[in-house]
Amino acid sequence: MPRSLSASLSCLALSVFLLAACGRKEESALPGAAAPAPMMAEAMKADSRAAAAPQRYIALRHNLVIDSAAAALPRVFEDALKRCQAAGCEVLATSLQRETEYNPPSATLSARMPPQAVAAFLEGFKGEAQVLQHNRSAEDKTDAVIDAEARIRNLTELRDRLRAMLASQKGSIKDVLEVEKQLTETQSQLDAIQAVRKVLANETEKVAVDVEFRARPRVSERGFFGPVARAWDSAGEVLMSSLGGLITFLAAALPWLLVLVPGAWGLRALWRRRRATR
């Protein structure tokens, strides 16, 4: 290649390099040109903080007291139970005490339901049912969940290593038995902590709902003569309780009376006889 052409190409390359360098310098010198860098840095820090924030595992609970007429209480309870089952909830416990001569009806319902079904379930208490009390509570289970998941990972890795050791074991029978024993213990611990994690998942992925159903007092029980009406209703029970206490006392005292009365009678006769002899 001629020297003149080579020199021209070198000069052209140098010129292009100098122009690019000057352009970069001018861009950096423009007002506000360096401003996006701190903004991008702050955005990256915010993203990193959001990614580093651990997921929270919260156990939610609703406690309700439902009031209804005594005659309607079983119907209100059955309706609530059907709505709960239709929403896919897990019924933990139920009880229904029907009305008797001395006791009003009552019922309880304890269940866990999906979070999206709670609002519709609570809205169903209308008409014959009235919400007297509604308490909400939340318990943070994050530490327990993180600890359980870490133990599950560690025990799973240990179990896999023990299985690999057992598969490639070529030592004595004693060594093989020792590895099998350790593997059994590890699997037992893993099953236990997995059961704990399942319970925690059930508590944090579903909402606990406890409902107490109470019978509304009658008009006579809420009015001016309410105390008199309640006392009259309980008069028979109080009378029978007193009679029962008296019967219990007589039953306990009868053996002593059979001993003390004849003894006292004999002592009195002896004393009178001694006085007559004097």
C-alpha cells in the first residue's frame, strides 16, 4: 500500500477518534447531563430493597358474636354453616344447644376459609341475624415460617447426602447400620418439620373465623319487670336446688343420728336414775 494512502487512513482514524471524544466531552458538559446517574442509582437501590424485603406471613382471625331470636337461632346457625361450606372453608368445630325449659339456645362455629370468601360470609348475617361484636386480630408468623423452611432445606440436603453415602457404602456392616440409623432420624425430623410447615401454611393462607350465636332476650326479660321475670323463671330451679341440698345434708347426718340419739337417750336415763337413788 502506498505510504500516502496509509498516512491518509491514519489521519482519518485519528480525526474520527478526536471528534468522538469531543462529542462525549460536550455531552458531559451540558447542564443536567449527569443528573440521571443518581436517579438511576436510587431506583436500583429501591429495587434491591424491595427484592431483599422478606415476604410476611400473617395469621388473620375474626371473632364474631351473632344475635338472633331464640326460635330463629338454629336456622341462622345452619345457614351460616352452609355458606361456610359453600365457600370452601375448613370446618374445625361446631356446636348447637337447642332451647330447653331452663336454658336458651346457643351455637358456635369455628372454621378456616379462603381470604376472598370472608367478606361475602360476613355479609350473609342479615335479617334474622345481627352482628353484636366483631373483633379482628393478626399474628405475624414470618419468623416461624422462615425457620421451618430453612430446617426443611438443611434436613433435605442431609437426607440426600446420607442416601448417596448408603448407596455407595462399601465399608463394614457397622458403618452401614450407622448410616441407616442417621438416615432414619433425619427423615423423622424432616417429616415433623414438614408437618409444622403445613400447619403454618394453613394458618397464614386461610383466615380463622370463630362465631358465637346468642339468643336475643325476650321482651319481658328486657323490660321494667325483666328481673322479676328472670327470677320467676329460675324460682323452680332454686327451690329444687335447696331441696337437693337438704336431702344431701340429711343423708350425711343420718348415720350420726342413729348413733348419737340412742347414746344421748341412754345417758339421760342413767343420769335420772342416779338422781333418784340419791
